[in-house]
Amino acid sequence: MLWIGFWRARVPFSRGATHKPMNPISAFFVRNIIIVFFFYGLTFFVMGLALLLASRRQSEFRFAAAIRPLAAFGILHGLHEWFEMYQKYAALTGGYTPSVRDESLRLLLLGASFVALLIFGVALLNPADRNPRRRYLPLLGMVALWGLGAITVALRFQLTEMDLVAVADVLARYSLGIPGALLGTWALMAQQRTFREHNMPQFGRDLVWCAAALFLFGAVGQIFVRPTLLTPTQWLNSTLFLQWFGIPVQLFRAVMAAVMTFYMVHALRAFEVENGRRLEQALLAERRNRREVERLNSELRLTARELSLLLGLSNDLSAPTTLQERLSSVLTEIVRSLAFPDKGMILLTGGERQGIDVRAITGFGDDVSDPRYALARRLGEQSISSACAVCIHEDGQIIEFSLEAVVIGQQCWQHASPTTIIGLPLQSRQGITGSLVLARPEDEQRPLPLEELQLMAGIARQLTLSIENARLTWRAQRHEKLLADLLDQVVDAQEAERTRIARELHDATGQSLTAISLGLRGIGRLVEEQAPSVAAQLREVESYSTSALTELRRIIADLRPSQLDDLGLVAALRWYVQAYQQRRGIEAEFILHGEPARLPAETETVLFRITQEALTNVAKHAEATRVTVSLETEPTQVAVTIADNGRGFDPDNVLQNERPHTSGWGLLGIRERTRLLGGVCAIQSTPEQGSRIRVTIPLKKEKADVEDTALVG
């Protein structure tokens, strides 16, 4: 009964209320009002902690981002009820009287809890991308209205500080608590529709019960407040609620809080379900990724096998043998490496009869002993004529399809009956080159695997490229050999013409000049005593004739020096260098490394002409004062080097010019003569630092690989 005295001393009964004895139940709750406050605060505090822990979870629901303010409401409101419980307990046990500061702190907790409830409703109802300032501007207006209302009432009735706190408490429940509860109810009802849309109707029902409890907590529990000077509180207050319902309003609020907490905790399991779904989706994605990785690994293994096989085939196809031998080796390797065939043949077009001929075969017998030979050949010829892949199946069905279909495995691979023989066209950019035919063992019944079919298509492409490259290489070698033969004939014709001209000049013109010179000398002796002046003129004409004969002999030596034919390259170069020094006035030196052995006539002629051309370029363009000619003879090669100290030049600029000047043509001639004998010409020069030309000629030319012309067409 001590609490009843405190209640009546602090809060008068409502105006017009009938005071009648309380029933035992009401008396029980009144006596234990502190316990009611404790469980009231505990319920809200537990709800706040549960929501605070749940707010850490990642979720696609907007509810997850909005429960932090609701958690703050639960914790703050629970602390408010515990604070008020402490005040009442202290008053009952120690004569405690609340101070203005204590009441202000309690009021602050109450107002902050209602503001958090308002923030929860606004955050849940409004999209997150809206301007936060505009979104929460009405809340600031409501808080300001609460404060202005309390100040207005205080000024109007000249309230004391304690009365002002009481009025502010009531106004907080009217202007913040009730709107916050209604707004939160609306937000929860809206969120339950979201749960239903995500196929979570059970959690939507939990939110409906939670919204109903919150509505009753705000619309009923916050209307019945402590009696104050405000008119509504004199009629609708906590005392009247106790008289009407027989329980304190705090118990009603605690029950609503318990209901709201119970269903809110139930609703939070939606996050677990969502996480479970997300985990399930992640597991499904992982399974899909695992299957994709397995598929990619399978493709990688297939690709590695294909690359390994194609690399081996490429090495076999590039071996230094005839195309016939290469194709036989490649076909044997294909049949050995693939699981499908045990027989095979390669057909090529453009053979000796300009038709289709079998160029490689393995596993087949002759036409009589193996009837599948004729069938396989006919299938290969059909593949060439139709420019399509052709396969024959166990049921006798013949299917034509393109190489693209081979790659993706359509038609042939999908046919119900197993494939027995397949022919793949060897199709290049120039047309059909031939066909690759593969046949399975007669006792084999399993179908052709898709991977094997795709690998066959890759082998056919590789084989096509190799055969085409072999044909192009053979044609290029044939053209190069033809050009070399033509150049050889030109050089031989040039040397033969020089020899003929030198011989005719020596035999005809030289003898005529010699006879003229001797005749003039004889006539001069006859007329020397009778006509001395005529004799002097004859001697002058004789000197002209002698000079012409000397120049003629030099021209003959340049055209074809006799030393080159009689004594060899060493003597011819030594003589030419000495004559070059005397004629050009340039210090010249000849150096021999090795034994002065005779070389093949063609090699000696080419090296002499190269030296002659190089020295001519030095005299015309280098402005050099010294030049050195070195000859190096070895058992396997011979090399000549011409080096000068002239002004030099840029070899790339001279040789790459589309219209080279005189020295450019000379350098090109040196290179072509060197290439004629399979040698190497190295030209080194830097402007103002001289130049150096080195020509190396092999003495034993290896035989070139002669291709099978019948195979390459």
C-alpha cells in the first residue's frame, strides 16, 4: 500500500473518476508495479539487442538497413523504463524524490526513443537514394513542435520545472510516440508485402502481428498518460486505464512490447532464410563453376593432346625428305594416335595424270584382298569433288557436311548408326588439295567421339597447310633455281663474250696495230736521210700507234686476263692490284692467307670480277688513298676482302634505293655474283670511316633436296 500512497501523492486521480476498491488482480499488479516496469524495460531492451545484432547481416531487404533505428528505439525505451523503475524503487525504499535533472534525463531518453521510432518508419518507407535532408526534415519539425508546445504551455500556465517536465512527457507521447507508432505500423505492413513477394509469407505474417502490437502500443498505450494540467490527460490518463481495465497501463505496454519482440525475433529469421537461399545459390553457382572448370579442363586436355599431335605432325611434315615419305610418316602417326581408325589413306590432286592419286596408305591391303580399300578411295574422291566432309555409317548411310559442322559435331556425330569411314577434304585458299580418309576396325561398334571428330578436323587443316607450304616451297625453289641457272648462263655468256672480244682484239686489232707500228718504223728509216721532217712525223705517228697498242693490251687484260686462265686467281689478283696501283695512283696491297691452290674456274672468275668491281668503285667514289685486297683459302671455303680508307657510305641507303646510282649497281652485281655460287656477301661501311666488303664462297656445294614433282603438282 506504500506504492498507492506514492502514486496518489505524485499523480492525482482523474477528474470525475469514481474511486472504488480495486479487485485482487489490480491490487496485485499495483503492488508489484516495479516488476512490471522491469519486464517492460527488459522486453524492449532484448528486442533492441536482437535487432542490433541482426543489423550486421547482409541482406537485399530494405528492412535490414532500417532496423538500426528500431533497435535504438528498443534499447532507449527499455533504458527509460528501467530509469523510471529505479526512481519508483528508490522512492519506496529510501524516500527518494526525483530532481529536475533526473526527470530531464528520463524525458530525454523517452524523446530519443520516440525519435528513433520515427526514423525507423521514415527509413523503411522511403527509398535509400532520396535526399536524407529532405527525408528527415519533417522529423525535425515534429521535434521542434514538441519543444515549442512544452514551452508554450509553461509560459501560459506559469508552470514549475517539475510540472514542465510532466507536460513535456505527455506532449512527447502525443506528438512523437503516437505518430512514431503509427508510422512504424505502416512501414511494417509495407515490408510484409515485400516478404510475400520474395516467397516468405510466414515472415510477412510475423510482421503483421508485430505491426498490430506496435499500433496498440502507440494508439492505446501512449494515450493513457499521467494526469497533468493538459485537458486530455485529465480524462484519459493512467488512473482511468487502471479503473477501466483493472491493470496498470505499463503492464499493457509491456504485454504489447513482449508481443512485438516475440514476432520481431521470428521475423528476423527471414535473414537466415535469405542467407540460406544465398548460400544455396552460391553452392549452385559453385557447382556450375565446377562443372564449367571440369569442361574447360577437358577442353584443355583435348587441346593439349591436339597441339601435341599437331606439333608432331608438323615436325614430320617439315622433315628433310620427299613429300611421299613425309605423308606416309604422318599418316602412320595419325592412325597410331587416334582411337577411331586403324586404316587410312591420303589422296592428292594434280598428280602425274593430273587426277586424284593415293599418295600415302596404311592398314589397307591391295584392291583384291581388302574390299574396303575401294570404298575408302571412293569416299575420298567424293570428298574432293564435293568439297565437303563425307562419312559412311554402319547402316550404309552416307552424309556430306562442311568442315564447320565437323568442328561443332553436327550431323555425322549425331547420327544413330556408328561411323565406319570418314573422309575429310584438304581445302586450301587455292582450292581442294586432296582428302584424308580414316576407317575404323571392322569389329568395332562404338560411335565416333565428338572430341575425336574435332581432332580429325584440326589434323586435316594442319595437313592442308603443310602440303600447300610444301608445294609453294618447291615452286619457290624451282623458280629460284631457274633464276640461278639464268644468272649462271648470263655470267657464262658474259665471260664467253669477254673472252671472244679479247681474243679478237688480240688476234685482229692487236696484230694490225703491231704491223702498222712496224711499217711506220721502216718507212721512217727509209726517208730519214732524204726528208728528215717527214721522218719526224712518222716517228710521232708510230708513238701513237704504240700507245694505242699498249692501251689495247690493257683492255684485253681487263676483259680476260691471261693470268687468270694460265696461273690462277692468286696470280691474277696480285697482277691486277699492282696494275691498279700504277694506273689509279692509289696505294694498293694484296695479302694471301693460306695456300695458293687452284680453285674451280667458275669460282676464280666470280672472285676476280667481284674484286675488279669493288676496286673500280673505290677508284670512282671512295676518294681513298689506300686499299687492301685479302684472299683467304681454306679447304671448305674461300674468302676475299676489299677494304679502303675512303669516305664510306650507308649500305642500306644505297642498296635499298629503287634507282641506285653507279656504285649501287656495282654492289648489287657483287651480291648477285656471290649468290650465284651460294656464298655470303657482307658489306660494312660508315660515312667518313671507310668501307669493307667480304665475300665468302663455299668450295663444296651441298646437293639441294629434290622434291617429288609428281606429288606437289
